[in-house]
Amino acid sequence: MLAQVIETYELLDDANIDGVKVVKFLESRGLLKIEMKKIKGVHGSTDFIKILIPGKEGKEKRGKASTLGIIGRLGGIGARPDRIGLVSDADGAITALSCALKLADMQNKEDVLKGDVIIATHICPNAPTKHHKPVPFMGSPVDMVEMNRYEIDSAMDAILSIDTTKGNRIINQRGFAITPTVKEGYILRISEDLLDIMEWSTGKHPSVVPITIQDITPYGNNLFHLNSIMQPCTATISPVVGVAITAETAVPGCGTGASHEIDIEQAGRFCIEVAKAYTEGKCKFYDEKEFQTIIELYGSMNILQTLGGK
């Protein structure tokens, strides 16, 4: 996928990039089922993009194959005028759009997945920055509720949430790591199927991000969050797994020159392999029977998807 990653990087590394230009580029490669919406917030605006890549037996063709959602999470791809160029936080958008481009190229060569894939992200080259320890993060022109509204689709049966996860001292290695599966307020065991795919696609031992209860609650409750990687889990009943692009040192989300194409390529290739296996019914994000047992034993934890009892 390195060719697609480089193409996407060069496309987005533009002070005047917007959703319209991204959509036109994707359409030129054969992706025609694209929605774009400009949303304005207190700190500016951003263009949300949602791409549907139909499968041979997916819901779009009235089939029964499962649909995978791939969300590129970020505050913004740039922090202009304060910073010139793509910021570290852009990795989620680059990865997601590279996946869309790869799937388009595969379809043009008659390699079509069994089920649908829905890819969503947003394009903002001039997002604000915000204070965060140990290093500054990128802010966003719109709040998290708006992001979830336009990035999550009810047709997504499972979600991979890709986010730059470098501004911490929790997971410190170059490459990418995955989180445990989160569903309806429960942090579940790590999917063995996803660990297998990670091992096979990287040729290395798998890496896992240790997430906490705070991380799976919505922004706005004044609790510390590792970053926004798990925010989609607050707005869906579908299982969510984070795909964290990582570094050995704490890197500011607003830092430029900090994106590594090889790391993005590995994360994107992992997502493509998950899409193949999941839509074919060969990969599970969680054990349905065990989840039902948890609910019977301990009840609902949906309150963790809200701002709390108060």
C-alpha cells in the first residue's frame, strides 16, 4: 500500500486542500459512492467525507455479508497558520483515505471484497491546537458529538478507529498497535483473530494499547483521555477496536514532519486484511456468547457511553 499512502500524503499536504478536492481525486479512481458535508464550529470548519466501497455480497447489493467501518480519527490534518505542512495528527486521515484508494485499485483489478466497507474521516488543514500533557495535541473545529454523528454509520457492523497515538508515555514503539475490543461500555478481551492478522501482516509480535475506563467515556466529562481513538465507541453498539499509530517518544499531535509513511502503510495494510477477513466471516471482533454472559451477570454498562449520572 505504500504507493497509495504516498499519493494520499501528497494530496493532503496542501494549504488549500478541502473535501471537494479529495472527493474529486477519489472519484477519478473509481469511487463514486461518496458523501461530503462541510460542518462549521466555534473554531472554524471541516469537511466530513464518507466513502462506501460495495462488496460482492454486501448490504448495498442486498446481500448478507458484514460491513466494516474504518474511521480516520483526528482533530485536523494541519495547524495553519501556526504550522506549515501536515501534522502528526493527520495520520488517521491519511491511513483511512489510503485504504479507500487501495480498495478502489483492487476493485479496478477485479479483486472485490465480499462485504461492504465504509470509510470516514474529515479534512481540516487549519485546525486549532490545545494544551495536553505530556505534549500538545491538535484541537478540532467541531466537537466530538458532531464528529461521531458524521463519521459513524449505522450500517457499520464493526469499526476500526485509526488515530495517531504518539503523545503519551503508555505505548512507546514505532509502528502501530491495537486496543482491546470495546462494546457498549465494556472493555472486552483482545480479539485473537485481529492479533493473528497483525502478526501475519507485520511479521512481528503484536502490540496492544492499554486503555482505561476513562478512555472509553465521551469527551466533555473532564476526565483524562489517552486521546480520541476510542470516541466512536461512545456513539454505537457495534464493537470498536482502535488502531493506534505509535512512536518511541512522546510526539506532539501538532508536530510537523512527524508522519512515517512506512508506519502508516503497515496500519493501512492491516485494516485492508481485516476488511477481507471480517466481511468473509473469518474474523471476529468479540465473542458474542461471552458478551451475552457478561450482560446477564453484570448488566448494562451503557452509562459509560454517556456523560454520567449527573
